[in-house]
Amino acid sequence: MTNPTYHWILEIINAMCTRARVVAPMIMLCLQAAAIGEVLAEGQDIEDSVIKIYTTQAEPDYFTPWRLLTPRQSSGSGAVIENNRILTNAHVVANASYVQAQKHNDPRRYQARVTFISHEADLALITVDDPEFFADLNALTIGDLPEPLKEVSVYGYPIGGKTLSITKGILSRVEQQVYAHAGAYLLAGQIDAAINPGNSGGPVVVDQQIVGVVMQANAGGRAENLGYFVPPNIVRHVLKDSEDGKLDGFPDLGFRTQALDSPSAKAAYGLDRDENGVLVIKVFKGSPADGVLQENDVILKIDDYDIADDGTIQISQDVLTDYKHAIDMHHLHDQIDLTFSRGGNLIQASLLAMQNRTGYSMVRGERFDETPQYYIFGGIVFVPLNMNLIKRWGNDWGRTAPVSLLQARNEWATTERRELVVAMQVLAADVNLGYHDWRNWIVDSVNGEDIIDFDHFARKLRENTTENVVFKNKNGYQMVINHKEALAAEDSILSQYRIPAAYSQGLFD
């Protein structure tokens, strides 16, 4: 509801305007009254659509993967859209065990549930089953991406406040950004409006339409007048993806490229000085690009977008962004047209958009809403290497995590080796004497056989029949555990360290 005092003031001014002679001060007062009226009307429409979201989140502890971290309470924002849905950030409800929604100027909290979530795009849809909740709420529509320098309004509940906050800012930049939540590289808008914890999931509004969803502040979440939002084209992609209730995500064609700024490099790969494109440096087996593209091909065009030497395309008059955006806007099974050069010869091809594989990198991306995998053998805790584990070293994980684990992110996965296994810690016992201080050690082979992935590793241990199990890394260092002694000590180790099971639930299902 709008403050009634404002209406009283406006009524007085409007009455004066109707009786006033045409004098400059009064004209100015009337114009100001009209502007105030427009702002109030817009604010009332929007405030009846903005929701405060409360969550209780219980995240797994990847240092001790059989445990959960202490549950924590947090809050975020959201906006009502069609079909009784609330649009918010994925990170607002990630790993949530309990979700509530609260309307503006209403003390009651309604139990809510997540209906669809895209961690990649940091977007989620929630709803409230109580029909009373949506009875007096206005559903907002999704607008178009504003041009740079356009003023936008940000609605939400920052810093845990109970009162709706409205801030204004300027859209200063639109380009591909790394999303903090899951590390995806997608289009994002940058604004200079104040964005703080609690703003997450709130709508960015122009002309009473959602033109973005607030997702993160600059500088690691510290309160600064700079932040980012998920733009409407990404929002629409996720909404369409949600129609069948099954997450498809954003497609990937299975190749990687680098910029081609050097005139010498252009000449080496058969391009004229005035031709632009990006150089293919990797084509993954089994991907849509496999058998079509080759290393050292130069991609000149995707669909109708010409690719510049720096890998950008022009998506509007004032917006340049990474060519990846042209692929991101497709859905599974779409045809994506490519024009590329091979040795100076132009080739055109169409690739079928397929689901993005998680295994292109040796280090899997961050996962949510699931239980971590682990296997304990001879008191040694083995886990797959992923970004969840690396980020367990804190917000400054890029400097504090072990160097060997960080360097592994630069390794491409292959069909022969899809995932890395880490001997994360040793639970001290007689069976593992000599290795008590070993930590965060990447295992490359078991009894001389290279490890394909964590599932393969776990099966090798479970089915082992040799006297000793020899774990070895790529530098030749070895860890030797007697098989019978490891099995005999298992129950006592689990009991001593209060661990419920020797391996994660579902590992051998």
C-alpha cells in the first residue's frame, strides 16, 4: 500500500493546479506533482509484486563429506511473475531445507517450495501452495534489455531489512561475466545502484517490467555501489527451459577457441588481414563439433553474427559481448550455423545443440542440492576433485587452496580420464602408519591401472583381491595399504571418528 499522506499532499497540489493562473512557479509545482504521482503509482504496482524470501540452508561439508555444515538462515528477494511463480536467484534457495515467502507489509510468512532451479544461470522459480498468498499480488512481465546509460530501479530487501528498498542506478555495461554462484560464463548487466546481501533475486525494473534479476555485488559481496544482474534474455531462456520441468541448461558445441589478434597468426591460418575470427584450439571427442571442426580452424561467423578478432559479437547497437552468447541463446536440439575457414577455404556447417557436458574439464564444476561422494579405505578419505572442494578453502580459495588442485583446473578431460581423485586426509590409525601427514594428494593410478573417474576408482577398491593396494601419483610417489588390514580396521576407524559409513550413499547403486 502507498503511504496515504502522499495522496493527501497530491490532492492539495492538484486542487491548486486546477485553480491556478498560468504562472511559472505554479506550473513547475504542477509538473512536479505529476511526476510524483507517476513515481508513486509505479512504486505501488511494483511493491505489490516484490517478495522477501527466507531460507534455512544446510550445505555439505566437503572437508568431511559425511557431515553437513551448521544450518544457517538467510534472506533474499524475488518478484511475482505469471502462473503464481516467484522469480529469484538460485543461490537464495540452494541447499535449502526450508523456504518461506513474505509479502510487502504483511507479517505472515508462507511456506514455499522450489519448482525449478538453474544453478548455471543463478535463477530459480518458487511458489506458495496457499492460494491466499497470490490473491492480491500483481504479476510482472519480462521486458527487454535496456540500452547502456538507461536508468533502472532495483527493488529488494537488503541487509535483512523488513521494509522494501528501492534504489536507482544506471546500466553501465552489458557483457559476459563469470557468475559467482556456479562459475558459469554468461551475459550479465552491470549497474551502479547499491546492491547488498538480501537484494539477491530482486527485480531490476524499467517501465514496470523486469529487465533483470539482481545476482551479485562487486568485490566479493562487500557493500559497494556496483553490482550485476541476470539480463532478460537469460531469464527467458530459463523460463522456456522450465516449461517441461526438466533442466536442459545452456548448450555447448564442444570446442574451445582463442583470440586471433595477431596479423602473423592470421596469415599462418590462411586469413587475409581484413578477415576476423577465433582460432579453434580444442575439439572434444563425442561433442557436436567432433568430426566437423578441427584444431586450427578459424570460426568466422555463428548464425548471423560476425565474430571479431577478440571473440566478440555485436548483439545490439551499443553492446558487444563474447560469441558464446550466440550459442547460449539456443536450446537443446536447435541447429546452430557456423562459417569457418580451414587453410583459407570457407566451409559452412550446422551443428546440433547438445547438453553441456560436465566433463570437459578435469575439475568438475560446483554442484548443489546433492550429497558429496567419498570413499574411506584404510583410514584414507578419498573424494573426487571438484569446485565444491576447492571453494571449501574460503572466499580467497584462489590463493589458499593447494596449488596442485588449482593447477588441475587447466587440464582437459579425456575419454580415458574424466575425473581426478584426491586422497584428501588420513584418519590416523595403525593401518596407515607413515602417511598420517599426507593431505590433498591427487591419485593417478591404483595397482598400476589409471583411474578413469571416481566411480571407477571406488569399484577398483571394492573388487580388489591383491594383498596390497598401491596408490600412485603422476610424480611416482606411492601410498601402500594392506588390503586385509584395511578391511579389518574399517569398523574401528569409523567408530573412532564418528563416521556413519565407509562410503557415500548411492556410490554403488
